[in-house]
Amino acid sequence: MGIKAELAVAHCTSLLEKVGVPKLNAELTARAIVISDVWGNASHGVMRLPFYLKRITMGGVNAEAELNTYSERGAIIGIDGQDGLGHWQVWEGAKLGVLKAKEFGISLVSIKNSSHCGALGVYLYPALDAGQIALIFTNGPAVMPAVGGNAPLLSTSPIAAGVPAKPPMIIDLSTSAVARGKIAAAAKSGGTIPEGWSVDKEGKSITDAKAALMGMLAPLGGAKGFALGLMVESLSAGLSGGPLSTGVPDMFIPDDDSKPQRISHTIITIDPSDLGDGASYSDFNKLAAQVRETGGRVPGEKRAHPNEITGREINIAEAVLKDLSDWSLKLGIPTLA
């Protein structure tokens, strides 16, 4: 069903406020969720909100969490997320990274004891708006085995990077063969998935989406994808001192709803104004132009800015609309549709 994006943001904000999330944090979270749907990435969009609401009501997410700085040295800052929603926490961390990079030329913000934050590409925009480069890493529940391994060790280990060219170059990908959210979306509708996305302990492909959601995800490009995943794990959980992915509760397992995920996020921000051609960014622009001139597409060039969604429409699956309606009735607010 088609829904105006701004109406979806308002509705998601109201639901989050009803379960105790402060208005500003609720709105930042809702916007980060809805923009995924605007981008056509429904697996990280409104579909996820019922999971977050359930985890808040069950105690797995602290609705009233704040960001607590526990360590700061020059351009490096360590933050405790107090088990709050990852969306608003990574956005605020990205904004802090911009300020630090303006002062020091580069910054690193490490957030531990947080939760799932959706699509990582959302959080590149504070840096892009400031003409800076951003790199973001996060971990999650273990779903990806080592090549030849028979047990999950890493999460989907996503990587996001943003370069302030015209248009901005935005890299946002998981190091598993596919983002787990796509399997969750297929499982929601009772569908199947292609071979090679998920495997069992014997290494055999799983095509039933519901079974795959509880199975293991194959690394992107085999050993190379797993090696990149090790890097992501090291730069997120390893750096923060938070739990490794093998110790992160899974939002898709109901028995884990009362358990804080304690996910770790790392944001590295670079201000290039004192390097190369400085504020002209001519090489970034040239690189983006070369992609187009050779018949390619600049990654992320068609993405709407998270703060510029008015007038856009998103499509929400009927099963997701039903979940949202059930929560709306439960919390005493009008349904979205």
C-alpha cells in the first residue's frame, strides 16, 4: 500500500513516543526507518518497527537511554549508549564526529551498548553535508560462518562510506552475500530466497526464507567477504570492548526480546579541506564524473536526503501494515491506514 513518507514518519514517531522514547529521539529514529523505504530498502524500513516496539516493551531496549561519554582524548571519543535505539544514537554520533573532524581533521566515535540502527548509509549524511568523508561500521547477532566453518561467528558486518562528490558517492553494503533484512522480508510473506544466500551447518543451501532466517548467511565473495567481516567486527565490537557478535541477542528470536543487544558502532570522519585540492573536491567530482562518462552509475546518486522526504511515497506490505495497526490499537493511537 502506498503511504506518504511524512505521514509514515509522524506515525512511527507517535508509536515510539507511546512506548517511552523522547520525542526528538523518536523522530530521528522514525526518519531513519522511513528513509530506508524511500530508498527502496524495505528490509530495513518500517517492517522493522514492530520488532523495536516489542523489544522496548519487553526491556531489551532502553527507551529513555542517553549517550554517556566515558572516554575522550583529542579526536577519539567513547560513548555508552545505555541500551538505547541505535538509529538516533548513530545519527548523533555522526554529528559529533563532524564537529571533532572540523577541529582535528579526523575523528573516531565509538558507541557501545547500543542496538540495531537499520541502514548504515543513513548516517553518512551529517558528514556529507559538512563536505567530509565518513566510514561507519557496526556489528550484530552472529549469522555468518568462517569459510568452511560450521557455526556462525560474525554478523552481516555492514560497511558504509560516503564521499562528498557531486553527486555524493555512497557505499552501503553487508559483507554477507545478502543483508539479513532481505531474508526477514521474504520470511514475513512466507516466500523463498535464491540459493547461495543462506546455508545450514553442512554447508547446504537453504531456500525457505523462514528457515534461512534461523540459518547462516554465506560470506560475500567467500573468503574475501569473511575477511572484510573480521575487519568490521574488529573496528566495532573489538574496538569498543562491547560483546562480539556471538554474544549479541537476535531481534528475530522472541526469547531474546528482553535481552539488550549491546551492539557496537564506530564512525570515522575525515575533513579533507587541508589535503589535496582542499575545499574544491575536484578529484572527488572528477571520479564521480568518470563513473557516469563510462556508462556506470554513481552509488547512491538517486538516494533522497533523510531530511528531504516530503512528498515522497513508500510502499508498505499488507502484513507490515497489519502489525502496525495492531500496535496502534494496543497503544491507543489512530492507525496509519
